[in-house]
Amino acid sequence: MERLVVLGFVFVFVGVLLIFLGILSSVSRGGVQGKSEVEAGGIVFIGPIPIVFGTSKGVTKAMLVLALVVSVLLLVFYLLSSRGTRPFPGT
């Protein structure tokens, strides 16, 4: 259990570090020159139901695929935990 807590902190730290490095690299290059386009998308899970959104068809399709993968993984882990088997050793 303690290892999972430490692993969680490591993931959060690495995520913040990656965001900081991305901002730093953008600033060091003088920001974005000229015209650029940004696309974004996301998934919100309300219970087992994913709500998918995106700024373009390509991003929305990618989010749909990601939502399907995450839904299947959640279902697999749920079924494994309900059978009494442990998906991770040592838990």
C-alpha cells in the first residue's frame, strides 16, 4: 500500500515536471511565432458513462477510442476484483 502512495506522488511530480518543461521550452524559443492552431478534447466519466468532447472530428474520434479503452479496462478490473482475484500482486 505504501508503495502505491509513493508511486502516486511520483506520477504527480513527473506530470508537473513535464508541464513545467513544456512551458519552459516554449518560452525559451520566444513563444509561438506566427499563426497556430490548437486542438483539444477530453473525456468526463459519470459513473460508467463517458462524455466525450473535442474541437475537431479527429480529436473527438481519438477521445472516443480512448474512452472505449478506459471503459474496457475499468470493466476488466471490476470483474477481477469481484471474483476475488487481485489484479496487482501484493495488494
